[in-house]
Amino acid sequence: MVWKCKNSDTVWDGETHELAGRTFTGATRTSESVPLVWIEEPKKIASPSKPKQPRKKQPPKPKGATAWD
């Protein structure tokens, strides 16, 4: 369980302070303080999937096999 900045995905592990029932970054209120929200676990970065194999080219249909022939 960690703190996360409210308007970004940045995880905060520094000092915090509470003002009017909300938690902010930093030990004291400054203009740079950002509101924080409590999350259960940080998001895990998904590992990249394996590249997909290109599709095999279908063999051409014999003449007369479609309505357009």
C-alpha cells in the first residue's frame, strides 16, 4: 500500500502532511504540494508480449471459384 499523486501515476514515498482531511506531498504546505491518494499496490509494468508471427499468404483460388471470375 503506497501513496500515489492524484493527477499522475507517480508513486510517492517521501514525507506527507494532512490539510483539511486530505494528504499532500512534503512535510509542510507549499505551492509545490500535490494531493495524494492511497492505493493498494503500485501498478506492475506488463512485460512485452512476444512478437506475432506474420500470417501465411493464402494460395490463390482457382479460376471460376468466385463470383467475380
